[in-house]
Amino acid sequence: MTPKSEHLVDLIFDKFKNYKRKKIFLERKNFHKFILSLLKED
């Protein structure tokens, strides 16, 4: 993952973690894996 995309994933992760309406349980490592699986080309 490029540093720019890594930074973008971190920003999205932080937004999810600070979302107040619903409690969201995320781990940064799992979130990164999920994003990578979405970006992965088959």
C-alpha cells in the first residue's frame, strides 16, 4: 500500500472509531486487511 493510501485508510478508520451514533468495534489491523481486500485485483 502506498503511503498516500495508507494515510487515507487511517483517516477513514479514525472517522469510524469516532462515530457517535452507533458503537463500531474495529481493529486497525483488520480494517487494513479489509481495505486491501477491496483494492486487490483478481
